[in-house]
Amino acid sequence: KLELNYCLTDCVTNILWKKAALNTSNMAGRTLAAALLVGIIAQKSSAFSFSPPSQRTHYASSSCLYSSPAVKENEQHENQQQQHSHSLLWEKTLEVAPDSYVNPAIDLAIRPPEKGGTGILAVDDVKKDTIVLCLPLEQVGMIDAASILDSAPEGEDAVFDMLNVMWNKGVASEKNKKKGEDTQEGERLAVLVGIIAHLQLTRYKDKTAWTATEVKEGHALEESRRLGLFLDAMPLLPQQPTPNNPLQHPFPTHFLYWDDDEIEQLLQGTMAQTKAREVRAGVGLVIREWSAAFLKEHSSMKQSEILNAIFSAFTAVLSRSFGDEAGRDLDGAGRMLVPLVDMLNHDSEEPNVSWQWHVGEGDEEKIKAGRGDIAVTTLKDVKKGEELYKCYGWRPAWDIASSYGFVPRLKKERWECSVIPLFPAVLDLAPDVIATPNQISNDETSLDLLLESNYGVLVKAVLAAVDAANEIEARQNTDSGSEIASKVKTDRPAQLDRLEVMSLFRPPPALTANDFPFARRQPCVVVGTKIGASDQITSSNQQYHREALKTVLPAYRAAASAIAQLRLNHKNGDSSSSIQASQMAMAAASLDKGTDWDEAALKLIRLGINDRIQTIKGDGKAASTWLAQSTTVRRLDEISLQHRQFRADMSSDIREAELNVLHTLYNELNTLA
């Protein structure tokens, strides 16, 4: 049996047994959803009129990569063993899909990861609105949960039985509709992960078994053989190495494969650290639920190998699965994996292709069944030698890193996000009074707002105040008979139009570090604008910067009102008094004429931006110091050193993206002042 050269047992053990530090008992539901839903954005593509080519042909042998003379069967098998798994999948998938179409002006490119990895290139000029790839889903080996589970005999396979229960639970979830939709999609995605891991482990045993009796006959074995080439082409382990495709770490930059020290040190002070912890904790909960079934069906394998397969399946599904713009798979909801199309790389700034799920006009049954063709069409002219890029969907740097394991480089301009603290880490309750040393040591004049017991109520009050302010504004517009002015249509992501508060992991304040030496969470507001690669581009997007500040301003008005009430209660010697939600709502809606809450809110934003800039820069320097020390003190092999440097570079890119947003908004605040 193949001995794997890496093991994630320690990582998983830490995930499962350090739940107290991660506070998973309180966030079990939302961490599972966060881990499974993060990065899954339905692909958006513009509609186009599709007319299939008059004479469809499969991929011709004229390709410079794959044309070869006829060889004997054993020689052909040997060549396949030498061929890269991606090129083998490309070639064989098109051979078995006679109705597929590949434009002769494109071809597959196999490159090392540092040079872009696998991609699809134009080998000739391609005009705009040209169909370059069209794949019939029925023929190319699409992987979706519903069709595989529907054909799985009940009681034959413990893993399939468990996943069937999980799938049906998600389908039947109708209570609490809003919450139910999130749970349903998360569970469906988890089921797809479980299927991939189960089939991959089954295929591994099938390829390495000494005797036929070592592999259990059944649905899993049949499906693993049917989908074998696609499974081999995924970044999954375990799998057999070949001279041209040696066994290496499948996805070195994905957060699931970082060790704990790298998460803590390299991502310190970024929202990526929160995302990484949530993903790892959520996956840990799933593994605990699945362990009995997987151990039963794969008892001959090491636990580390089973864990590796599940971890790898999560990275594959998070980074490669997609649906149409409605998120549909075979039965109308969920995700799917489609070979070849997932070899298109990402570009959110200047994508030159889009894909669309095409079925016959009025063929609703075919749509519901998830059948038809995946058609890839150019959005602009593509010159010879250029790579084909599609947009995976907009997300901020820290979020896209959590699913895809990379951060897009800023070429010209793009929408990006940062987070700004809603409250100071430690609130001075008596700013106009000089506190005595005894008062300071007893925390009599300050409030630690990194403790959830202190900030939790305040955050809920702020969110309620903003909702109330929105209702007040809508009612006023209705009563006055005025219509809300329609916004100018822009490419601003819809996610940025709603208020979102996220928790940022922070070290404990110096004053309370001895009493509570645990990492804390700081509530922050997500704010986004369009950043540019140059000052000139950034300045030209001033309208977006002001719109970003305008979107979050009501939340900071409400926060300023809450702070004023806390200080007043402290001054009156009645710190136990609750804050008045009505006052916060009035402040959020700018209806309190006695106080200029805009000025107070802008001051909070300015302080928060300064705090974030200092935090990101300081933690970035600390990360660089740790990286230098860790590579000298601890002896790492060449591959491990390379992977750690990849992770450090990605961490720097995440920090740089957030700093760009913060500096841009800070400069805009100065112009407003």
C-alpha cells in the first residue's frame, strides 16, 4: 500500500479537541454552514442566443498536445500512466462524449502551479460571442449527489446510507424557511463532499488491491470506476504517483492544510483567520459525524488516509463545484462537478468567457432534471496565446482565499472589502475624568468590548436600530408620497448593500490579559469599495467610496448612541441600566436633532480605520518575523518550505487588499471633513 508522505491527524485532532478555544459550542450551527457555504457563489453569466453548430464533432486529434500514432494496447496503457491526469481526463472525456464540441482555436495547457497551473489557452484568435466549449452533461461524467444517491441500493453501503439520510433531511427542511435554506444548501454540499471522498477511497483500494476480495463489490465501486478519470484529476489524495505526476500535497494553500501555528501567526489580525477557524471547525464537526460510517466501509485503510481523503474532498468541492445562476443541480438545488469546464481559471476584473447551462426552449423538464449542455462563450475577442478566464463570482480576498486557496492579483481595479471595528476594544467610560490606579486595576472606568458578554447585546441593539431606521425611512417616503430615487445601476456587488457584522479574532487587551488569556472576538462592520492599482484609478472611483461610507453610517450612529448612554449610566452611578433601543434607532435614522450623530459616527469610523491599519501592519511585521524564525529554528524539507512560503505570500496579499480599502476610505473621510 502506498505510504502517504503527509498526515493531517494532528490538525484534525486540534480541530475536534480544541472546541472550547474556538467556542464551537455556541457556533456549531453557523460554523458548519460557514464552512460548507463559504466561497459557493452561483456563477452569473449573461444570457445569449445559442444555436448548436450545424455539424457537431468531438475533440479532434489535430491537437498538438495529444495527436499520436496508433500504439499497441500495452504501450497505450503505459503512455496513459505517464500522461498528466488533467490531459488524460481532457482527452478521454471528449472521446466518450460524441456530442461534445471543442473549438479548434483552444487547447489545454498543463503548467506547474507557480506558472498558473492547468488552464485553457487560445491557440488561435477567437472572436467575441464564439462558443469555444460545449459539453453534454449526460455524457461527460458530471458528478452530482442526487443521481448517485438515487441509484444506491439501501442497506448495502454505510456511507451512502448515512449521506442519503443527510440529503433527505436537507430536502425535507421546511421549518424556519430562512434558516432552513442555509442549512439545506450546507447539508447538500456536505453530501457531495462525502460522495467524492467515498468514491476516491474506493478507487484507491481498487487500484492498489493485491486481490479482488480486498475491494467490496457494489455501487461505490461501480461509480468510482465510471468516474475514475475525473476523480484522478481532482486535487485529492490518496492516489498513485507517476513519473510526470509525483505524489505531492494536493492543495498547499487551502486553509484546511495549514498547521495551527501558520493560522495563528501568518493570518493574525485578518478576517482570513476568522474564516480559517470557522472552516476548520465546521469540517471537524462533519468528520466527527461521518467517522463511524467511513471507518466501517474503509476499515482496511489507515485513519490518516481516510481523513486526508475527506479533507481533500472538501477542498475540491469548495473550489470546483458550481451550479447555474439559480444554484440548480439534478433536482433543482445544490452543486455539481463538471469535468473540463472546471479547468477554466478565475479573473474577476477582466473575464473573457462565461458559461451557461443551455437546454431547449421551453424544455422545463430538462431544466429541472439538470440535463442539457454547458456552453462556454467568449465575452470579448481573445488573441492567440491568451488564457481563457471566467469569473467565479465576486468575493473579498479573505473569502475567496478560504475556498480557492489564492488571492487574485490587482491588475487595474476591483471591488474589495475590509472590516472596521464597530466599537473600540476597550471603552473608556469616563473620558473626561482622570482615573486612579485602583480604578484602572479594577476596571471601574473601562469596559472590555472584546468579550462577547459585553459586546453581544450592543451588536444586537445596533442591528435592530439600523433595521428600525430603514423602516422609519421607508414609512416617511410612503407618507410623503415621494418615491425612493432609483440607484444608478453599477457593478457594485449586492452583498455590499446590506449591513454585515463579523467577528475578528484579537488578542486580549493588556489590562485583562492576565485574567482572561484567551483570544477574543471584536465585532466589525464589513465595508467595501472599488480599489485601484494606481492613485488615479482610486480617485476616479470616489462615488463608490462615499457610497461605502453612507451604507455603514447608520450602524455607527447607533453605536455612538450606545456609547453615549453607557457613559451617561456610568456617570450617574447606574452602570446596570440598559441602553435605550429607541434612542439608538433615532440616532441611526438621524432623527435626533439634539445631537450631531454623524460627527460622532465619522469619529468612530476614523478611529476604527486607524486601529485596523495599525493592527494589520503590526501583525504583518510579526508574521514576517515568525516566518524567518520558523524556517531557521525548525528544519523543514524543501517542499514544506515552499508551501509555507506560498501561505505567507497569500497572507500578505490578503493584508494588502484590506489595507488598500482602509487607506482609500480614510482619505475619503478627510475630504468629507
